[in-house]
Amino acid sequence: MSTPNRPIAHGAPSVAPVPFDPELLPALEALAASPQPGLSRATLAAMREPGAGPAFSSGAELVAGRPVTAEELLIPGPEGAPDLEITVFAPADRGPSPLPVLVNFHGGGMIVGHRSWEHGRVVDLVERHGVVGVNVEYRLAPEHPYPAGAEDNYAATRWVSEHAAELGADPDRLIVMGGSAGGGFAAAVSLMARDRGGPAIAGQLLLCPMLDNTNSTVSSLQYDGIGTWARDANLLAWECVLGEELAYSPEAPAYAAPARAADLSGLPPAFIEVGAAEMFRDEDVDYARRIWETGGQAELHVWSGGCHGFDMYMPDTEISRAALASRDSWISRVLSGGGDA
């Protein structure tokens, strides 16, 4: 497949980036100095190999010594598609009442990544909020382009809702969530559930979500070659997911790129978080604005100086602690029936 003509935001050759939070700079400089090759078609397979990136623990290893259990399950995928692997985390002392449930989709641009990358995030939420946490494995592009990933994640969410009793979960208190590509999938699953009449979703937790395939915003160009997820990687991801014709097209399907949805009414309450110093800033702010325009519920946090995924790369910084506290507050409010968080 030939490389499509890649878009330039507003036709401008360059736009000065927003400065990073000073506390993030040492980690960003260390990442920039890493000898690892950048993400490209040539390196994609190697970057998926075990040991190619940071080592992540299995669910069982991660919960050792913590009051959380981990169970690996194989559940049905979409009709005619392979089964799906999920990891289910739950409080060890869960009591008799059904617990709220969080369904997480991992990041990686829809082209790399594994659920183990985010086991830690899910286990922390299970421990702090006393919920069931489900971490989903889905098919990756380009081997499995759209709609494979979106349909896998929708099928997993529907299965969790329909089998909530087996999981000790309450299907009426189900939140979908994810970071980056996972946030885009959480937004897509929310649209699919609305359009298909279920399952019921109580909230969508969208962390620096990947929503807009056109790559036409100012922030998209500001982070051309800069930060933890740069413009070239994002362009490659959309080419892999949507193919040459639709890679940057405003006609792309909304379940692939939720920014393409014509109607954002009737969606579950959204929490949208993004850094001011990353390429997804403008598309995420616009998504919140469009939800508000319908009378919908969205809480938006734009963290000054935040890079993409700052809480994962720099968890011990003040900005990360503040972001985690805001998420926890929203989760608590949604699960207690507090409405717009």
C-alpha cells in the first residue's frame, strides 16, 4: 500500500509547541535519548515482541500481596471472530453485594500494545474504589483493521454486562475507560451502545483519547516529532486502521474515529482528560464542547504542560497526582449516582 498524502494542519509549516511542565522534562529528555527506533511500518512487528519495551507483570504477579484477585478468561468475540482474552480483577473481600465494574481498553494507537500495559492502572482503581476491573485484549491493525478493534471492545463490554452476575458486578454501574487509543475505543463503544440499544453504560472515562483521524488541529501539528506520542506515529496508526482511502478522511466511520460522529447526544457522562502539551489536546476539547452543545454531560480537564500519557510515564509528579485525584472524584460521583461529574 502506498503512503497517502499526509495532512498538514491549517497548511502551516510549523506551530510553536506549548511548553512541557518542568517536572516532566527529565523523563521526556530520557525518553528522547533512548536508542529505541521510532514507530514505523518497518519497526511495528519488532515493537510488539515481548521484551521490546518495558516489562509488564501478569495479572497474577501484579496482585501478589495486595487485597485483589486476578482471573484470566476467554470470552466470545464478535460473531465470526476469534474469542477474546480478558483479565478480571476484583477485591479479595468483596462481600455479598454486586460491585460496580470498569471495562478498560489499552492504548497503543490501535497498532501496538497489550492489556498487561495497563494492569497496574486497573488494579489501582479496583483497590481504591472497590470495583470489578476488566482489562480487554483486542485485535490490532494493520492485520486487523477497522472494525475489528471496535467490535472486539463492544463485544467484550456487552459480555461483561450480560454476565455481570457471574463476575459479582452490577451492570447498571458499568464504566468504559481507556487511555489514548483505549480512550478512543471507550468513546466508540459508548456510541455503539447508544446506537444499538445497549448495553447500559454509566460513564465513559476518556484519558487523552485518540478521536480524530483527520490530524487537522493546531495541537496535532505542534507535536510533530515531539513528546511521547508524536504526529508521525498517529498518522501511521490511522493509515493502519482505516487504509489509504479513509486514513484522514472526514468521511471515516464514527466507530473508528468518534470525532466523526454527527450526533453526540444521548451519551453517558464523560470524563475527558488531556495534556495542554500534546497533539490530542484540541480534538479532545472539541469533543467535550460538542457533548455540551447537545445538553450532554462532560467534565473536561486540560492539564497545563501535560504531555501525552503523563500519568503513566511520570506517575510521581504533582501533575499526575492531581490528575489521579480528579479521576477518582469523578468515578466516585458517577458510581454514587451523582450525575454530571
